[in-house]
Amino acid sequence: MQCKQCVVLLLLGSACSGVVISQEATGDSSTGGKSAAGNTTVIAAGGGASGAASPVLPAAGVFRLTSEQYRNSLRDLLGDSAPLQTIERDIVVKGFASVGAGTAGVAESAAESFETGASAAAAFAFGTKGSKRSLLTCAGTSGPDETCAKGFLKTFGRKVFRRPLVATEEASLLKVWKDVSALEKDPWRGVEIAVSAMLQSPNFLFRAQEGEPDPANPSRKRYKSFEMADRLSFFLWNTTPDEALLAAAEAGDLLTPSGLQAQAKRLSASPRARVALGAFMAEKLDLASIDLISKDAKTFPLYTPALAATMKAETQRLVDYVLFENNGDFMDLIDTRTTFVNKALAAVYKIPNITSDTLVQTTLPADSVRLGILGQASFLASKAHIVKTSPTLRGKFVVERLLCGEIPAPDASVDTLIPNDPNLSMRDFLEAHRKNPVCASCHKLMDPIGVALENFDGIGAFRTQDAGRTVDASGDLDGQPYKDLRGLAALLRKSPEVSACVVKDLLRYATGDASAEQDPLTIEKLTKTFESNGRQLAVLASAVASSDAFRFASNP
Amino acid sequence: MNRNNGFSRRTILRGFLQGSAIQLALPPLEEMLNFHGDAMADGTAIPRKFGVWYFGNGVRAERWTPANVGANWTVTDELAPVVNAAPGLKDYVSVISGMDAKGDGYVHAGPASAALTGTGLNHSVGDNGTPQGPSIDVLLAGLIGGNTPFGGVHSGLYNFLANGSVYHAISHKGPDAPNYPELDARKIYNRLFGAGSPGEKIGGMAPVPVANNTIALRRSALDAVLSDCNALKSNVSAASRQRIEQHCESIRSIEKRLVDVPATVMAACIKPMSPTNITDAKAGNALYGSSAAFKEVNQTMSQLLAHAMICDLTRVFTHCYTNPAAHWNYDANLVGGGVPGSFHELTHREGGDQPNVHKAVVQQMGHLGDTLKIFKDTPLGAGNLLDHMSMMVTSDCSRGQNHDPKDMPFLVIGKAGGALKGNMHFRGTGESITKATLTAARAAAPGLASFGEGNQRVTDVVTSLMT
């Protein structure tokens, strides 16, 4: 649906008003997915209203490895120094590459990249000086014979395909080994090329998650043993399953709640989970957009590309600190006054006495307007233009990334002419959005929140003046007033939507399904778990991994 | 057989910038052509080519659109660099104005999708959009590609960094199925003429490499991959099957190119030398920092595209000179006053009648002129490559300042084997821009009945442009 229709809903007094996103089922029949939702309320509960007996489960599907997953898998299969081919950029849907992976295919240029990558990786590992040749302990001085090769392909193939090979796959790979060994008169070459075939196979590049009928409940599907290993590993470690996980899958452990929880716990406790969850947060907070920053040198003499990198590092460091080093309460991200700066960034924040070029921990003054992730330059600078700030972009970020709201796209007939008057303050400048009802229907959802951040300029430096006038950062969040970011942060910290949005994002990320948050019961249950466990992200991750939404799928 | 021209027609034409020896290939051998030299010996016409040359951020309509309509349009400031690049070029260039991008209102992205695919966009949080259907070049590859080894060749100088495949690819097979432009001319060369490529065995100045097993080894691995693919296809649900099938198709396309190139293609041209003028600094988004190398890289890629077409390695191309909403940085000395920075930002920020935006558009159109000169200087049949091509040029808005989707800039270039008149200006009255796309496309593929969906669907073309 597009914004023009939103005006009609506004007149009918529907929920397309106000800023806080209601969680009530709206009766909207859209089922999420990629097209813009029916209106800006978050959950369109689909066919079943709240209180339905069986939860709405995500659909099963097929997911292409994201570039990070591809790199991590190659590294875990072949060793840390395996050459890494640049492959196509990921498709991001609903903020996450793991969701986009459900729509990504392998077009021709991608197939070529994967072929080149597979061949280079195989050569590295099994070529003349290959590091992995030692895996073929059965190989004699003249190289592996057929039995040896066959055994190796079966064992190694299980790691690459993340499940045991079927007979036809074994035969197919053995044929490659035979043909190439004969052609090149070298059985090692046969191994190398067979491995190359494995590493560009759809069985490696795609994670098929098709499931099987659930014997306990035929109305739904359950993910198969090895599919669960795959899901768990890519969710918690963003890489291919390790041997322990494959063994658990073999034993059927992952099909039982206790077996699944045990593995989920093991993975969550590992430092690898910390890295993977950090990557999840980087996506949730859209940190990649910092790489796109371009700022006017005259207006912002402090800005450099190196500073942009520091801004990103600051947020990553803070996220890691709050979630894993401090008491782990997610909401501290909203209002903490701890942060990490170096000399260059401290100059932007006007924090005195920072001389280090590397990040050091610091505490902002107790009453500072700047606090939390919304007070960080990474967010403030990336959601701004080359000179001016952008309350719209900043407000959109809060609505979409923190509240899990949806803003419809502008209609084709909307005139997006931007007036160029240097005498207007940003707040006044935005009046055009507010006065025109066609614009207002969507902009009123974003601009007021963004205005709360007007105390921070285009690179995040604090200011009290804009175009010669004192900044007025006041507004309200669903009727509750704030004077500036401090007030807004206090409201967001208490907001059940922010909490629920973490759950929805993590669920979506874990299942790869954009509609995974369609079931209010699942969200409610997981949010309760989150809230009653000090809002620890790792605990939530474990709970998600054990949830029905992670183990079962709807029958198509 | 027309042999009087003898050696003059077989003269090797040497390349351009800095002594780099990109050779233009020879025209198809006289023996291949009929008496008049304008068709193949067996009576079939020289296959038509279709191309898309794309640039981002629009133009200044008041300095772009010709004042008169009909034949022999008056040259404007922003179109002068296009037609002045070579004598007689104006005969090949027609202008369509007054048509609008309809469909999705998402700025830059919506109109990009409109002109290229005639569909709206799918987009969500973090995703600026992907078109809902295939792009015109993909449709044409299916219609006119024949047995060429490459359905399409996709080149480009510059790409955007934010998410959303509509920003990254001019060509799409469908939603989330972009054919990304190759930004490294060396890789374009390798794919067309390098080791193991279909063009490798075309005779050329470089020695033909000694036969090795590379192709056999590749084929061996790819056969196994394809068999995995076919098996997986039948093991996944219907919803996922198409994507797996796309993978299988990609493997098959690669394998198709591993067979020996037919003798007719081998005889028709000479393999160019590798573009040694291209360094890492002139490949990929290294060009982001400065536009200085744009001219050279654009020319190199245009040469490669020309070779690819006259060697019949492809009949379709897309050239992402710059992508929708491109943030390419123009040189400080281009626009004067030492104001470097993103062209995109300039279109929004510059006041008045935007003299610097105009200068930047003029520079870009000069590069389009370079491409056209190269195509026109490439002999093909009795004439040149442009005689047998229909190429569309368009952008993601008219006025960049406010992302105006109305009165979109659009050029139809080439004679398309006699289907296009050239030197015409047609001014529409707010029709969907897809009509312009269909016009360019049908000139190369007469069988294309319609283009676009919903309120962008069209079946008629601009007849005044056609012969």
C-alpha cells in the first residue's frame, strides 16, 4: 500500500496515526513479506486472530549462503588462510541478509564467481602444497587410490554439504575424481577438482530447509535433523555446523527439546556467538550505512573517512560492552552514558582529555543530552545529509529499527521537491511535510521523532542553534512528551515495542523468514522470556533456538 | 562478391588513448556477406543488436530537450556533446521527451525500474528496492540472442553502495535476480576473450594459447554441480524451485560457453588485445574518488562491447555508465570553484539554474558521444555497428533536484538494420516511459508485442521514429 491511501485511513480514524506502533491485530490480511504492509501497525496477524489455537509458523524454504556465511564456512572447512573470493553482495530484506538469503539465487555472474572461488579454495587446500592433503591419511606415496578417494569424498562431503551424501552424490563425485585423475594422470588433481565441484554445488551454496511431516503433529512440518544443525549453527555462529553438531544431528538429538537446548546452550556460550550476535546487532542498527557517508568538507572540517570508521567502531564496541561485558541489559543501549572514543571522535563530542588514537572507554556527564546509541555519531551522521541533518531519516530509523514499524513508500504522484532556503531551521523546513496531508500521513510518523535529535548536527556534534535559532527538540511519543533526546530515550527504554522489536528482529534473523513475527503468541512468549532474564540477548537467542518457530514450519 | 575494396575494408583500425592498442576487429569476411555486403551470404540479415546505456541523476530539461519536434531536431547544449563526437552521428540519434515514469514513487529507484522493467518495486526495511519483473535487455536476449555464447554483456563504470538491487544493476532477470555490471574492464575482457572463454580461440594478434585440460576439468566439475542442481530442484518445494532452476540455468550457460566457438564466429573478427591500460585504480569503485578516469574507462569498455558484438559473442548489452542516484565524485576543476563532491548531492544542493550540474551533465554526455563514436567507427557489414543496433539511453529522473519522474530523458540511437529513421524528436504528453523503451526494443526485436505491467503496460511504439 502506498502513502496516498494512508490519508484515507487517517480520515477513517484508523491506526495510521500517532507514532507508537500498536500491536493489536488489525484484521489486515497482508501477511508481511516484502511488499509494504497494509498500514503502519506492526503485526498484521493474518488469518488467525489473537487467541488462535495453533501458532502461525513461518514457511519452509531455501536460503543461499550470505557472503559472510560463505566466507566463514570456507574458513572453517579449509583453514583460516583459505583464499576468499569476492562474491556478489547480499540481498537485504527487512534489514537482514539472512532474510534476503531466502530470495537470493545464483545468477550467471554469481555462478562464475563461485566457480572461481571454489577452484581457488580447492587448489589451496588440495593442490600441490595443499594444507588439507593430510586429511587423506590413506593416500600412499603415489596419491590416493579409489577406495581412499571414495572414503575421503564421503567424509569431507558430509562437512561441505552439512549432511551425509546420498549414493548418487557419492557416485557423481567419484566420477569426477576418476575422470580427472585419468586426464591429468594425477589422483591428487582428481581430489582437488572433486572438492572444487563440492564447493560450488547448490548443496553447499544453498541451505535447503524443507522439513518433513511432524510425526507428533501432522498439521505442521518439523525441520529434519541435519536441517536443525544447519539452522542452529548459522543462527548462533553464522557458519557451517561443527563436528559436534553434526554428530548430534546424526543421533537425532536436535529433534528433541532437551537435545536442542543442550546444543543451543553450547553454541551460545562460545565466544563465536558473541561475534555472531554482534554482527546481528550491526545489521539491526544498519551500521553498514556509515560506509556511504559523504559530508561537506567546509561545513564539517573534522570529518574524514577515518572518522567514519571510528564512528562505526564506537558503536560496535559499545554494543559488545553493553551486551556482553556489562550486565547485559539490552535497554542500556538506549540510555547509557558510557561510550568509547578516540581523540578524533572526542573532538566531535567535545570530550576533553582524550589523547589516544585507539578507542578508550569514557563516561559522558550525568546530565548530557547525548546518551545511548541514538546519541552516537554513527547513527547521527549516517542518517543525515551532506550538510543538513535529516529528522526524517533519523525518525525512520527509530520507527523501523527500534520499534519495528513500517513506513509505506511514497506514491508515484508525490512531489518531492526540496526547497533550498538557508534561512530556514530544519524544524521549520519540515513544516512542508506536516502541512501537506499527502506528505503528512507518513512523515508525521517519522519527523517528530527525528526532531528530538536536532541537538546533533550532520556529523553528530552537539548544538543548541540551527539557522540562527535555538533548537527546539521537543515532541511527544504517543502523547507522552519529551524535551530532547533524554526524554525520548527514557520513553523508548520503557517501551514494550522496543523490547518486542528485539525479539521480532532476532526471530526473523534466525529463521530467515520475514513473516516470522506474524504470530503474536510466539512474540509474547519470547518477549516475556527476554524481559524476565534481564534482557540478555544471548538468553533470548537460546530461547529463540528452542522455540516452535525455529523447529517447525507451516504445511504449505 | 564485392572485392573491390579489398584491403581497405580489411584495414586494421588502431585504437585510441595513450597508445593502448585496442584493435577494432575486422568486419565479417567478404565471403560471408552477400553481393551488397549488407547481409549474410545465406540471405539472413546481419543480426540486430540491442543495448542500454544508463546514467544517473538526470539532466536539466530546459537545456536538454530540443525546441522543435519532428525530423532534424535542433541541437541543445546537453545533447551537443552526444552528436558532435563524430561527423554524421546525429543521423543516428532520436530524442523522446514528455513521457513519465509511472509506478513506484520511490525516488530514483521507481523511475529506474519503470524505464528498464516497466514494473514497480519490492522493497522493505534496509532494502531500497528490486524490480518486480525482468528488464528489457533480458527480454531481448531471449528474442534476438540466438546461439550467441552470452545472453547479455553487462559493463559499468560505477555502482552505488546502499542496498537495493535496483541501484546496482541495470539488468535484472527478475526480482532479486540482478545481472550486476562488471566494473573491471580486465574481467570483461577475460570473460569474453580470455583463457577458457568463447572468444579465446578467435584468431588475433595475441598467440592462441596451447591447448590444456582447463576446459575439460571445468566441464567435469560443472557436470557434477549440474547433476546436484537437478536433484535438488526436485527435492524442494515449488516456491523454491525457480531459484534452484536459476542456478541450474546459470551452470548450463557457463557450460554452453565451454564448447568450441563455431567457425563462422571465429572467422568474423580478430580478438582484441587485453586492456593493459586498466589498473586497479581504474576498476570498480576506485573511480568513486574522481571522474578523471571515466573517459578512458568508458572508451575501453565501449571498445570491448563493440568487439563482443561484431564477433557475435553477444547481441545485447547494458552499460551502467553510472547507476541510479549515482554518487560519483566529479573533479573539483570540472565545476570550478574547487567544489568537489558527489554529483548526486550537487543536483540537490546547487541553487538557481544549476550551472555546475549542467557542466557535469555535459561531461557525461561527452562520454556517451565517445561510446557512439566507437560504435560508429566499428565496421560491420556494409556499414558500421550502429547501423545494426538499437540503443536506448535514459536516466532515473529528469530534474535531479527534486527527483522529477516526469519528462524523462530518453534517446533512441542506431538504425537497427533499417528499422529506425534517426534524427527525430518526438514529444509525448505524459505517457508511460515504457512506450519509449518498447520503441527502442521493438526496433531490434519486431516480435516484441508489449512491455511493462499494470499502468505501465504498453503495446504501441512511437511510430514517427520507425521507418
